[in-house]
Amino acid sequence: MEEIIKIEFNGEEIEVKKDATLLSIARERNIYIPTLCHNDALEPYGVCRMCLVEIEDKGRMRIVTSCNYPAKEGLKVKTDTEKVVSTRNVVVELLLARAPENKEINELAESFGVKGGRLENVNDDCILCGMCVRTCDEVVGVNAIGFAQRGIDRITATPFVEASETCIGCGSCVYVCPTGYIKMTDKDGKRYIENWKVELELQSCENCGAYIAPKRQLDYIRNIADLPNDFYNLCFDCR
Ligand code: FES
């Protein structure tokens, strides 16, 4: 049975499930905490540092990432202290220096009133949040991409940075990427995902001719799911 504990959240004493993440508790109470590397479908990763909160645990104050910090009895949590705001602003400034031309990161910085210019720019739209890598592995189950290289050279890439032979072209990585770094185009019966050097033939609907999905993706689904043939041959509208 789940253990219920008491914590203090923004000054209010509340009862929560033991080990629930502080982010999930905030969301249940409609308290906004920004995130970039969190998705409920994925294991918490704690890498973007956007979801910072301040905690007091046995008299000790600390800043922690709320997406992977578990609730425990007596914990005091504050989501909007001066320290949270100033530390998060530094995180946003670092992101802005990494991706100074990126629309999403610029909008994020603007929403927090953070300006760039103090740090050296890197000019890389990939903020290494790992959303694409984790989604491909944990949700799609294909594991076509990962991290390569180390330190400031770290990138998201296919094995040996070569054209992926396992990517099924489902586009989940494109969907979850918070900065629009991963580029996917459908053109002339093919799907292209630039970042993974992928070019896949699209299956067209037997009835209306509209493109359904990459053939490789449909083959992948055929192997793991027992779906009627219509699923593979007809588009959503014609089924
Ligand atoms: S959302 Fe918590 S570190 Fe990214």
C-alpha cells in the first residue's frame, strides 16, 4: 500500500504519496514549474535544471531538481524563492548562450526576463536534454540514437554518426524535442530526418493514395502488434 506522508508545500501543509516527485505534486496543485527535459512518459532525467525548487530537509536548505526529487516526511518545499528564480535565470542564460538563435529558447528567456550577452555563444540548437534519445529507447523501443563524444563536444547522434539503419522514421524524436532541433520532412513519397541521415519510403493508402507512414515503421509495428491489415494499407480517414 502506498504510504501517505505530510510535507509543507509553498507554506501549506499537505498530504502526499511518499516518493512522489516534487514536480508531480506541484502539477497536481496547478503550481507552475518550467521543464525542458521532463515528460510523464519518460523516466525522470534531471538534466535541464529548469525545474528547480528550494527545499528544507532537517533544517538544511538546498536547491534541487523537482522532476526527480522524491517527497519525504517533513520536507518543506518552495517553488518561487529568490534563490530559485536567480538560479533558474542563470540556467536560462546558459541555455541562451548555447542556442542564441533558437526561437524556443529565446521565447523561454524572454518569458523569464533573461537577456544574453554575458557568456560566450556556442550556437547549438541541441540543448542535450536527451528527450529524443530517451523517447526512442523508452517509448518507441527502437534505440536508434544516443549520445556521442564527451564534454563540450557531446552530441545526440546515430551510432558512429552514420545513416541510421534502425530508425523507423516515426518522428517521435521530432515531436518531443523542445527546441525544434530535429528536422523531418516528407517529400515525394519519402520521409527525411536530417539529423539521423534517414531517408525512408512512405507507404501510401490503397484507397486514396495519401501517405500513411514510413514502410519501415509499419513493418516494425507489424512485428510487435496484432493489428488488422487495414491498419497497414489504409490511411486513418479510409479505415
Ligand atoms: S525537468 Fe527537471 S531537470 Fe529538466
